[in-house]
Amino acid sequence: MGNTDRPRRVVIVGSGLAGTATAVRLLRFAREPVQVVLLERRAEYRHAGVAYHRAGNPWHHVFNIQAGRMSMCREDVDDFMLWANDEADRTDWPPEWRDVMFTESGPAPRCVYPDYLAARLAQAAHDAAPGVELIEADGDAIDIHAHSHHVRVVVESLCLPSGAPALDRAVLDADHVVLATGLETRSPGFAAEVLDHPAFVRHPYSQPGLRRLQGVRTDATVVVIGSLLSAYDVAGLLLRRGHTGTIHLVSRSGLALRPYPPDHQHRVLSLPPPDLGADTDAGADDLLRRLRQAWDAACRRVAAEFPDVAPAVVSERVAKAWEPYLPAILERIPSAELRALLDRYGSLIATLRIGAMAHITDPVHAAMGEGGRIVRSVGRVEEIRRGRAGMLVVCIGGGSSLRTIEADLVVSNFARESDYERVDSVLWANLLANKIACAHRRTGRGIEVDAQGRVVGPAGSACGPIWAVGSPREGDELVRHGRTGAFTFNLAAIKNHSVAVAATVLRHLESCYDDEPDERTRALVDSSMTELRHAVMLEVRRMAARQYHERHSLSEEIEGSLQAVRAIVTNGGGVVPAESALRSAVNVAATTKLTDLSVTPRELRALLGLHQNGRIG
Ligand SMILES: Cc1cc2nc3c(=O)[nH]c(=O)nc-3n(C[C@H](O)[C@H](O)[C@H](O)COP(=O)(O)OP(=O)(O)OC[C@H]3O[C@@H](n4cnc5c(N)ncnc54)[C@H](O)[C@@H]3O)c2cc1C
């Protein structure tokens, strides 16, 4: 329940995609007054984060997946495309995009995404229930003091929209806090000597970084660290401005991105579980060998049984189909070995799980052939040191000898730091030091959370009402849901986190859910009673509806259904559940339906009957 001295408050730390999506869901789901404070430490990242902010993402940096998969709400699958085609203000769009009609399978520029997220957030605030308020504040959360029913968020440089002067340090009291702090970056140890060198670009997705890339001589020798998405972004940018010099892509894996076919659509295949044998003591190496065999067999099966699946996406289909089986498989691998496997095969898993748009890959692959301007080098960058005449020398290990490349410009890739014991964040350092959070035990990636996304300390229990959405849940997504590669932290994971966390927080906060459902109430909701099934579907529609008046009238219908259920139980001589417990159990069941990963978003929409009225709400 909320504290009575101030309005109920939920603070969301971080206003990238994950924070913004969670704010939208809270604003839409809330039935009772609440303040949703969306806190962001970097103004240019608001509704954007590093992946989409305009100053660091030029117009030809497109989403790596299709425009038709970029809706922020799974159940409202075409929402991004409809916004981009019908609502976006294209006045300052460049000619190559101004007249484009976006399609389900086609590309779209990443830098328009902040406008989309901002539009949906403003709409959600406008169409919220009375007393439900959005406050967008600037500030850097550096610590959280946890109590069993509230939190105190310590914020530096807090600036509230009220116009009051910024506060060097302030404390925001809240009933719940949602950590949407996003992608953490790894410091490139091998470049320690040259971090300030004018020929080293540490942050390619920043305005100064882009300026350096756009200012480099077209015949310059450029070394790009990495060979996947961020390396393609950089190489594509150089090629599009007519680069003639050699561009070296250096990575340990030497892997390349696979282009999606032009008509690619998301699809979930049903495949049997991999046959790994029942011998659980055979050791991780043996399990891995059998897993590889089963993987190859599954890929052959998809190719044979689904000839319409393009070869480039066979592995993606298998990885998706195996998601339900992976948690049990991973349980058979001891933690140390699991961590080693993830380190060793992380890039391979990433490329098997997801492709990239031809808009990204085509220019780069065309320049990779014999005598091309792009050269791939396999090896580990050991060191970058200062060379002659303002150049840098990149030392690459691997194999028997150390090779060097002399470069006019060296560009770091976007290296994520997944180990929260090493991330460069005062907030996370404090949360770990104070045992409010702990690094994910099994994978060493992200932090421990429970099934609802509540942050769990080293003792295995939650220290307070603190939740996480997005990348901090990377390891948990893998072992709990079998998600792999970018799907452990990208938009797909965030869509579900935002729904489940917003719904759960409100169940803790709102008085209409005061009673916890007991076993009997939960069993009742899971039963086949028509009235209850109807109530759950109404609740799904309420949660998916955008406008308050629609949600309000659905709420009234739900109340009618719940009364009918209670009357039926009374007449049957059963124990009648409390109204709020029943409401709560219905909300849980609706949340589960809205976050069902076993179908595509389009199938989900049909399954939930949301397609019947055209657009939602
Ligand atoms: C270059 C690039 C391209 C990508 N392209 C795609 C794509 O096409 N499709 C896709 O699905 N995914 C893509 N991704 C993955 C993408 O990162 C996720 O989809 C998503 O944007 C992550 O959102 P987030 O909110 O979790 O994190 P972020 O975008 O990192 O946002 C987190 C925010 O929290 C703020 N913050 C952190 N700590 C604090 C604090 N203590 N106090 C206040 N604020 C704080 C940060 O400033 C930041 O704005 C891409 C990633 C990168 C790096």
C-alpha cells in the first residue's frame, strides 16, 4: 500500500526503451492515483538510450530487425509501422526517407524511434485514469535505500519539470522503484593508453564519435574492433560516404551478420525437444556434443519439413522453437562451465539467433570480396599504441604470432559489460555492496531477479520493492525462459518485462488488489468457468486498451463478471473469494496471456481476440 504522507509514487530509473515502455504500461494499467516518475541522467537519451538517440545514430543506421517487429507493445503489433506511416512528423526527415511507406518486412531508421516512444508516452499520460500522473525528471540515481514497503532513491543533479532549481543531491521517496538502467559498456583495457588519442573513437554512437568518423580522409586505413552490428554500422557509414581506404574488421570470432530475406516475417515453429539422452552425469563436454548433434538434426529437419523457410533463418527458427526446452538443458551444465560456454560461443549464439536487415549488410558484404575495401581479421586485440605521425598501431594476437596494423583511425565497438560486479555505475556498485542486488549466479550476466522481475539479494530474497526491466535481466532470461543472444535484453524481452513488472507493481500498490489470492482463488481462475474466462479476456482487453474511457467501461464489465462468479460460488455452497483477491488473480492470468512467448505477436493478437475491432482503443 502507498505511504499516506505523499502521493503513491513509482520511480523508474532510466528512460531508454525499457523505462519508457514500463512508464507507458503503468500509466495505462493504473486504476488509482499514482505518480510515475521517469528519471534520466542524459537528456539526449530520453525515450531513446544509446541505440536510438538522434545525435549518435545517423539516418542510415536502421533497426537490425524489420520495422514490423518494432512495436513497443506485443499485442499491438503494427503500432510502430502505423505511427511511422500515418502519424510521424516527417518535416525534418531527409529525402531518402521522407516518402517511404514502411512495411512489415522492410527497414526503418533507428533515429525516428525516440519520436515514436515519446508520442506513445505522451498519449498514455493524457489518457490515464484521474490522478495518474507522469513526471519526467532529469537526474542520476546513485543509490537506493530499501525498506520492506518503500524505497528512498538518492539522486544527483535532480531537476524536476516544476521549474524549481536543480538539486545537487536529493532523495526521492517512492513505494516502488523500477531499474531500467539498460546497456552497460565495457572499458576497452587494450586501449587504455590511447583513450584520449584523436585517432581513437571510443563511442561510435555519440556526436563527437560520429564527427570523427565523418571527418576521416576517405583513403584512410581504419580499424574497427568487432565484426557484428556496431562494426557494420561503422563500416556502412564510411562506405556510404565513399571510403576508398582499407577498413579492417577485427574480432575473435571473425563472424559476419546474416542478411534476412527481403520478405522475412516472424514465425514460431513447433519442434520436438532435443534428444540429449538421459545420462545426466556424462559431463558438460558430452552434453555439448549431443546438443550440437541435436541442433544440426533440428536444422536439417526445418530445412526438409519447412521448405519455405529461407536457409538464412533456419537457425533463428530452431533457436526460437527450443526456447521452452533450454532451461532444463542448461540446468544440466554446472555454472562455471555454463559461463565459459557463454564467453566462448556468445558471438556465435548471437549470429545464429538473429540476422540483420540487408540495408545494413549489403554494402558491407559487397566490399568484403576479393580485393575489396573491407578485410576481416580474426584475432584478439591485445593492445593499441601510439604510432608515427598521429597514427595508431593495433596489435592482434591469436595464432602463433602477434600481427600489427597501422591505422589512421581505430573505432571501438559497442562492447557491453554484462558482469555487474564490473560495471562502471555508482548505482549498481552501491546496490551490490549493500547486498540489495547480486550478480546472476549461474551465468555471471546481469543480476538475480525472481520470476516477476523483483531484484533479489545474495540471501535469495528481495530487500524491498525494487524491480528490474531490460538488460539487467540478461542471465535470468537465458536460464528462466531459454532466450538467447540479443533476445535476452532487446525489445522483445523488454516488451514482456514492461507488462509484467507494471502489472505486478500495481497489484502491490493499488487498494483494489488489497487481498492476496489464495490457492483456492487461483485454482478458480484457472478453472474452466465461463464467467471467469470471460473476465480474464476482458482484463486482457482493458490492459491493451489505450484510452481511459474504454478501460473504464471494460473495468465495469469485469466487475459485473466477478460479481457473477461470486454469486455462482455462493450458490454452489463454496467459499466465496474476496473481491480484490479475485480481481488480482484475474489480473495475473491476463498478464500471463499478454506475455505468452509461444506465439508471434500477430498470432497473440488474434488469439486474444484483439484483432477483431481493428486497432485497439
Ligand atoms: C547500437 C545498438 C543498436 C541496437 N539496435 C536494436 C534494434 O534494432 N532492435 C532491437 O530490438 N534492439 C536493438 N538494440 C538493443 C537495444 O539496446 C535494446 O533494444 C533497448 O534499446 C535497450 O533499452 P534499455 O532501456 O534497456 O537500455 P538503454 O537504451 O541503455 O537505456 C537505459 C537508460 O537508463 C539511463 N540510466 C542508466 N543508469 C541511470 C541512473 N543511475 N540514473 C538515471 N538514468 C540512468 C541511461 O542513461 C539510458 O538512457 C541495439 C543496441 C545497440 C547498442
